[in-house]
Amino acid sequence: MHLSRTAICESHSRQDAFVGHLLDEAAARTTAPVSVGVHVTGDRAVGGGSFGLHSHFTGTAEEESRAVRFLTRLGRESGLPVWIENANCYSAGARGILDTWRCVSRICETTGAGLIVDLAHLYIDAVNCHMPEELLLGAVPWSEVAEVHLSGVRTGRDGTLHDGHAEAVHEGVWALLDTVVQQRLLPDDRPVQIVVEHADARWTDQQDLYYADFARAAAVAASASAPGGVPGGPHDYGAEHCRGYLRQLCRTWIPKLPEASEQRGLPYAVLFDAWVADVREQGKRIVLSLEEVPVSERDGVVVAKYDLLRFAKERLAAC
């Protein structure tokens, strides 16, 4: 059961009445729902809601509190998993978008609700605010994601973007999905559904586009579940740079060492690497200055320029 317009941010009495209405609707269905999806929206009597669509969710403390109450009651009364979906498309600016996503994250954490990420809504909101759309991927709490929705995008006469369920999935939306999959943002511990939303009867006249979108989504979904890609652990790109930079610092601090090492047939880089290996074998770490280390930790460190010089003297004397 997927609900675009609810009383999620309205008064308690309207929320309670709406939950009762949903339970009655669910009971009347021939197929019982297995979950409930709810758009995170504002008051239905405001903005787009007054025209039968959905209004903007501002993410105020009051709206957040009401949303938590509504979702908690809906989950308790229905006994079903509850998921929430980002619905905003017309934010005032980047700060408003990011604040709203933080609010959505808190709602998920407080209520235990899963998250539906509508990439078209995210794309539209970003472009309408003249901000890089991929930047918003960093605001999404991906660990909570249960579904990803894809749909088309329409351009209004004034250049503003709008949701377009009668259109083929927009290339900008596909690009966001590609980034999500390539960067392994989706949870690894459970399946995430990728849903193409074609909810307009006009699709019956465009079946080639209709099926092409589903085929493309299926291919992306298959790649998302394939092993490989970006590993879960961090890339330690900085370690090799730091190693090289320390080698250069030591060359500056002990300027005669490279020449002395070369004269004995031992390249400075090889000597440096041997010293690092020796420090590692001792179970110690390298520091630039002893002053940066508390007295209680000093037995476990060596000061780079002094320890390298000590090691070099011993090694070169044996050459």
C-alpha cells in the first residue's frame, strides 16, 4: 500500500481518523497489504495539497514530531512495516533540502521506518535549487533504504522541473542510480527493490519505452547485487603519500645521509624502507616530534630523524 497524500503532518485528530480510514481500506482489499509506504509531505490543505497533489514538507520541529506520531501509530495499528518516501520537489534552497534530509533521517531512526528514495524527486529538487544533484546522495541515510524509485521528469514553461510519471525515466535519474550502484551505497545485508514508476495510462501507447525502462532497471539491479565494486573498507590512499613525504622530510633533516648511503652501495630509498620495516617489527609508530606524544605513550614511538639516523649508522657501518 503506497500513499502519496496522508495526514502525516496534521493534527492528532486528523491523523487518528486517517489511520482508521487506512485500516478500513486495507481490510476491504482482496489482497492484504504487506507494507505501507507514506510520502513525507506537509498539510494537505496547503500549497500543492490544495490542488489534490502533495504539499511541501518543511521539516520543522512540529512537523517532525507529528510525522513521528503518525508513523508510530500507523505501524502499531496496522501491524505492518512502514516506509517513508522523500516527496519534496520545490525546496527554497540547498540548506532547506539538507535540513529536510536530516529530519527524514531522524524520523527513520526514531520510528524504525524504512526509507524509499525517489531519485527523480531528489534530482528535481536539486536542479530546481541550482545545486549539484549528486551532492544530495551524501545526505541520504542509505543504511535505512528499502526501495529506490525511478520516474520521468517534465520541464515547465519557466524551466522548473516537475515529476513526470508519464515520461520515460530521465537520464539524470539514471545517472544518479548508476552512481548509487557504482559507489555501493545500497545496504549489503538485505535486498533493496528498484521500482520504475509508470503510473500514467498514456504508457499504453509507448510500450517500447515502457519495456526499455524496465529492462534497463533490471540490468542495473543485477549489477547492484553482483560482487565486487567499491570495497566496504576504506582505501588507504594517504598512507603511501605520507610515507613518501616522510622520506623527503628525513632527507631534508639529514642532508648528508642520501650521499653517504649511496657511497656504500645502498640507495637511500632502500635504506629508508628497511628502517620503516624495522620500526614496524618493534611494534612502534613513527612521530615527527616527541613533544606531541604524552609521556605515557613514549615507549611505543620513535622520532623519525633521530631513529632513522641511528638505524643508518648501524646499517652503513656493516656495509
